[in-house]
Amino acid sequence: MPRPGQRVPPVRRHWFYILLSLAERDRHGSAIMRDVLELTDGALRLWPVTLYGTLDELHEQRLIRALDRAPAEAGDDSARKRWFHITAAGRRALAAEVARLEGTLQVATRRLARGSAS
Amino acid sequence: MSLTLRAFRLALRVLPADLRAAHGAEMEALLVDELARARRPIERVSVRLGAFADLARRVPYEHWRRRGRPTLQPRVNRMPSVFADLRFALRASTRQPAATALVIATLALAVAANTAVFALVDAVFFRSLPYPHASRLVDLNEQAPKWNLEFVGITYYDFDQWQKNSRVFEGMAVWDGSAVNISDGTTATRVDGQMVSYDMARVLGITPVLGRTFTKDEHALHGARVVMLGYGMWQSRFAGAHDVIGKTLRIDSRPFTIVGVLPANVTLTEPTGFWLPLQLDAANERGNYSYEGIARLKPGVTIAQARNDLLRVQAPIWRQFDSTHTVSPRIMPLRDRFVADYRTVGAALGAGVVLVLIIACADIAGAMLARSIFRRREMGIRVALGASGWRVTRQLLTEALVLAAAAGVIGTVVGRLGIGLLTSGISDIPPWLHLGIDARAIAFSVLIVAATALVFGLAPALQFRRQDLTGSLVGGTRTSGSLPERRMLNALVVLEIALAAVLLASGGLLVRAYANLRDVDPGFRPDGVASFRLSVPDAKYKDGRDKRRFYETLIARIGRIPGVAHAGAVTCAPFSCHWGSFYQAEGTAPASTNAEDPVVLTRIASSDYFAAMGIKLLHGRFFGPNEGTPDGPRPAVINDLLAKRLWPTVDDPVGRRFTFRGDTSARDWMTVVGVVKDARHYGLTQPMRPGMYMSLTSIDSAHTFDRFAVVAQTTGDAASLFPALRAAVHELDPELPLFGVTTMQAALAQSMASRRAIALWLASFAAIALTLAVGGIYAVLSYVVGRRRHEIGIRMALGAQRGQVLGLVVRQGLRLVAIGLLLGVPAAFLASRALASLLVGVSGSDPLTYVGVIVVLTATGVAAALIPARRAAGVEPKIALGEGS
């Protein structure tokens, strides 16, 4: 949870899934796209312009940064691509969003339960 | 490289450069990857579509994002916020109903004036005549500068030559206004129409709604008696019956066969009740300049080319009859000929209403600006809550638009009524000048409304954007305007005063011109004079002698009507017609063809006409009863201008003789018995020409005058004579309709009606401008005083007197008035030059008017400043200081 008074940018859906993908491990663009497709069960497909546009935006907001070189474990093919890494601010923003979602989830669950009881 | 990739690379160029540089290659690579992954063709298609659609969707956002307004929502849902703006605007405007009503009323007034005047300006300047390809229609006429005539009329002989030999015209026709008596046996009515050459319908491009047009045979001398009915007459007299073709109509006591019905929109300058064929023999028509010409140019022919062609065709006529080219053809677009008289009027009124509109805009912009300064806090809160500057701007614009739209609707409706007012004042508007609210006028109103909303909505909005609104939250309730704001308010007031000065000066000059006009001596005494016109048909009254006898009997009868002091008749009463001829004095050679020889207005009058009209005698006497016979002697009364012209060195030309130019046979010499000063014949603003009167008793059988104006003078109310006058004519000949029944007072007023209307309209624009300017000064000073309460409180606490505080505020108001006048008076001076043709009898630099403008504006400026000034002087120092802390 973010500390009180700390500024945390609100997170949109694209941002959320990209941060979520990078929270697991560093990835390059194409891998983020694949991962998000998987995470959302094929519901959110990040097309090239939106993907890199959003990565650019996240970078601007200092929620992620680009790695200077690919990690050692990367294969030949992916080694030539640019890899991205989630920053501490990125993790905080993601955590805040998760907390918000949790709160919403609890309220929603309670309301649904009450709705079905009446 | 695949075609898809190449296309994608090209498409990526629409992205912001930095994004393309940073990630362009990766985007392409990703697309290549995805395409490689897709196995089935359908998948590859969907990848392609998806990638391009994504690009299209994202591009606007990427550009927008880079304009320094990072936002969390790439796609703004616009419609709901527009409704929110509207709702907010309605709420805001109902919160201050009085202020809102004032703004709407101000603007509605301006829109109404603009809509009404637009109809006139549109008709005069832009709308084409109601004929197909009307831009190719031209007016033909002849001019004779040596005779002092701009439009002489065309002789049928010249027309015939032009028609036969010119090459640039599709068709050419002449016409002459004509009025006839149409009778059904018991009563008769007077109907206006035209005599036309047979080609007229083809030249105008019209086809009859019923029957046919005239044939060439009917056009010849002594051709068949046929008539085409005007649409209006067909409706009113025959109830639009389709079996009128072939029926007979009694015109001037002769039967005519109806051959066709004209469509509704056909009008030359006069109403068209009928068309009759002009039945003339060109060879005998060389001296009679009676006809107006209309021609249709071949496509692509210019006026200049047509003029050259006419001059070429005129050359043989000049060689044969007119070696000095005294009379030459003139050609102009038909429209220009018809609307020329209304141009200055239209332009003056148009400029006037636009100024009113600008002043109204400035006024409202000022009011909105002053109000917005008090609303700074509200706007600050909205910005703090996340509204963007654009959002606040849009809301202010929406508010302005809501007010403007309300004003637009009201203004357009009022403007429709205004057209009636406008045209009732301006006389003789040609019937084809369609004046009304149509799609164009409504489009114009919408345009005005949008433009004004932009002007007075944007002014405060720009101010908002220029400053830090969040600062206003810290400032609490203090509503001190910033320097640029005060400057803008001041500039608006200065603009209003400058424009008001222009309108006041123009209105003032026109009113003075009109007032001068009323003082112009018309050359007769209009009080108690009733007049009407008659036309006696050739069929019943065979020659001049018969007609003379009829008129003499009628005048004698009218003279016996109780209450009638004098009765007389004249061929052309003042402000009605013109018939011109040329004369030479005894003992002088006829004017050489090269010399100036202004045309002389020639009238025939009965002996008592002069007494009935109260015409002023300078020398000699009027005609005695039965003075002069066809065989001589032939007395003449001439006006002072003709006396000067014929005998420049003689003071009193009574007893001298003169005759028609070039006709020195003993019979026609006329002897001057009196000299009169008939000052105005062609209208009070038009210069008089040399003129002369022949005695009615000297008319012989060869004279062809059939139309007279009969006047009767009474000591009582002239209009009360009308029934007795009608009865007198009816007793003599029940088939003769009276027309042009009026009093000379009314005729005089009618001749000034247009001037009066223009003066009145511009004066009312000036009054509106003045009211608005006063409102503007008041609003700004109220605001300034409100803002300076604290400072004034301190001054008063330090011992400033009430008078000093009053002076402080009034001085501030006067400074604005002074700057406004410095700009406005020179502008007014320039504007008066454009009005020159309307300013008869008053100089465009008339000092009295300008001094008046300065005095009026200064006085109203002081008055407008006094209320806020008194409020300031009434400030309790303690309270004002308490507020400020």
C-alpha cells in the first residue's frame, strides 16, 4: 500500500496490464503483448502503436524504464530487442491500483451478496 | 519488404516524430512478428486491419498528449460535456434574469435591425432580377450631356437601326410605360402597364402562362388590337379564368383581343397590368426620345464590348443626322439602372446597422467581462477541480452562444416586422425587389449570432486563460481586475463611444439635411390644394380641340364647387412627369449643334392654374382668361432659369418673343407675358431645369396632349374636396377614371419620404448607439468604483471631500469619452463623405453637427458616470476599509 501523502498516478487498463506483466519479470515489447493477451484471456490485444505509445507514456511517467541491454538469459532472437523494467514508482502505482480494485471488489461482493439475499 | 510493411511504415509518419524515432522500428518489427505468427490468411487480414485501425485510433491522442496536457483519458467523450455546458449556461443565465434579459434585448435589437436592413441590402446589391440568366440583361438608353440629360430615352428609329445591325445581342426590345382606362361600360379603372416591342418576352426569357406573345405583324403600324394581360390583372379581373384568350377588353374606349397572360414575376420599373404592342413606323420616329430599351447579351459578351458594338452601329446615324454626336447610346447592367437610386441608401443603412451591431457586441463583451471578474472565484474552483482551460473557455462560449441564440430568434422575428417599417418609409421600391425573410436572411442572422457570441464570449474567456486562476482562490473575495482586463474594458468603452460618434454624426447630418429639405421652397403653396390626373382617350376625344374643350368645361365646373377658390389644369404637375423641348429667342440664331442647350421643361397650363398652386410671379402677369388662341397670339409664362438662358442680359424679359428651336415660321412665335419662380419640379433635392408654360387656350387640333393634372385650391381641408371632384368628372364622362388623387401636401411629403425614412432610421440607430454607449460607460465605471472602494475609503479616511471623490470618478469617465471622440470624430468626418449624395443643403463637415455630437456624448458620459460616482462618494470609509482587510 502507498504511504499517505505520496503521489501515485492513477492507472488505466493498458497501463495496469503492462505494469502487471513487467512486475513478473523484464520483457521486450512483443513479449509484453503476448503476456497481456494471455493475462486477459485474449480480451486485450495491444497493437503495435498502442503498445509502444503506452510504453512511451509509462516511461515518461517514470513507471518503467528501458534496459540498456537484454538480460543474459535472452535468446538470440529476443536479444536484439529493447527490454523494459518496472521502476519502484511503477510497482507503487500498480499496488495502489490493486488496492483500489480490492476495495471495489469487496464493496461489489458485499453488494452482490446483499442484493441476492433480499 | 512486403507491401503491408511499406504501407505501415508510410502510415507511421503521422505519428509524432519523437515517438516514431523511439519506437517506429519496434512497431514495424512487432507487426512483422504478428504476421509471421498468423497462419491462416484470414488471421493475417485481421492482423493487418487491427494494426492500421490501432494506428488511426491512437494518433490523435499521441499528438494531443504532446501538447503539454498529459491526461488520463485518451478519448474524451464530448457530447455529454456539451450538454453539461448547455445546462450550466442555462442555469447561469437564469440566475441573473435582469442582466440576462438586458443582454438578450440589446443583442436582439441589433440582430433585428441587421436582419431588416439585410433584406434591403441583399435585394439591392446581391439578388438577381427574376429572369433567367439575368446577368446578361442590360439597359439600353441614350444620353445627351449637351442637353443636360443623363437618360434621354431612345428614339424608335435608333432602336430599329441597333436591332438590325448590332452583333453582340441575343435580342433587343423597347418599352414605354403606359396607363390606360379599362372600362366595362359603366365604370372605368386606370391600369398601369407597358407598350412593348414584340420581342420583349423573348429578351426577358419569359413564356406566357396562357396563350402567346405578340407576333411581328401585330407590332407593325396599324397592326391588330391585341393585349397581353398581367398576371395580377388576370387574377383580379378574370379570377384566373382559363378561357380569357380570345375575349375582348375595352381599353381607352376601343376593343382589344386578349392573346396571352404574363407570368406573375414580370415587372419592369412599373407595375405590369398589361402589355400592348408598340405599333410604330421607325422612319417617322426620329425625334421622339420616349422609349426604354432592354437587351440580352450573347453569352460571354461584356458590357464594354456591347458598348463598342452600339457605337459602331450608331456611327451611320451620327453621320446622317447628328454630326456632333449630341445623342449617344448608353448601356449598363439592367440591375444597376433599377437599383441605382437605392445604393447609397442601402449602403448607409447597412453600414449603420453593422456599427450598431459592433457597439452592441462591445457593450455585451464589456458587461460579460466585468461580470466574469466577479466570477473569477467560481472559475478558479472549477479549474482547481480539474477543469482544463479549454473546458472553461468552452463553457463561457456556450453561455455566450445561449444568450446569442435567444437574441437571434427574437431579433429575426422582430426584424421581419422591421422590414415592413423600413419599406413603408422608402417610396417607390420596385415591385421585383423581393424584400422578406428567406433562407438567406436566416443564414445571415445565424452568422451574426455565431459571430457575436464568439466576440463577446471570447473576450472574457481569453482573460481567464491568460491568468492563473488558482491565484483567485487565495485572493478570497477580492475581485480586483488585472491591468490587461482594465485595458480591455476601457478599450471596449472607447470603441463604443467612437462608433456612437460616427453614428450620431451621420444621423445628425441626415436629420439636418432632411430639416433643410423641409425648408426648401417648392415654388408653390401646397396648402389646401387637391389634385388628380385624367387621361382622355383619342377614341372619344378626336383631337386637341376636343380635349381642350373637355378640360375647359371640367375646370369651370370644379371652379363652381363650393369652397373651391381656384381651379386649373397643367400637363405636368410638380414631382410627376417631364416633357422637354428646345427653344430660341427672337433675334438669335438657333443654338449651334455643338453648344450646350439644356432641355426646357414644357407644360401647358390653364389660366387659373398659377393662382390655384400659388406659384410666385417675378415679372409681368399670368395668363388672362381665354388669353391666346391656336392661331395666335401665343402667350407664354417662363421661369427665371429660361429667362436667363434666352436673354442673359435682360432683367425683365416680358414682351420678348421666342419660338421652338429652328422653327421661325411666323405662326409659332410665343410672347413672354410673365416670369415665375417655379423652384422645384423634379423633387426637392433635384435641381430645376429651365421651364415654360403655354396657355391651354392656344392648343390646336394638332396637339396630342391627352393627360392633365387638375388642381383645385380651397381654404379648407384639401382632402374633403375629393368626392366633389370625382362627381364633377363622372357627370362629364362616366368612363373616365381619376387617378393620382392626392393633396399637394401629401405629394410634397411623399417626395421627401425616402429622405425622411433614411434620416429617421439612421437617427434611431444613433439613438440606440448612444443608449448602448451610456450603458457601457455606466457598467465600466460601476465596476471600477466597485473595485476601488477600498482605495476610496482610504482617501476619504485621509480627508478627501465628497466632491473630490465625485470628480475622480467622473474624470475617469470623461477621459474615456475624450479618447473615444478623438477617434470617432475623424471617422465620422470620413463617413460623411460617403453620405455626400444624401446630404443636400448641409456640408459633410457641418460644424454644428460635430459640436452637437461632442456635447451630447460628453454630457451623456458625465451622466453615466455620475451614478457610480455618487455611489463612490457615499462610501463609508470604515466599512470600505473593513471589507478590504
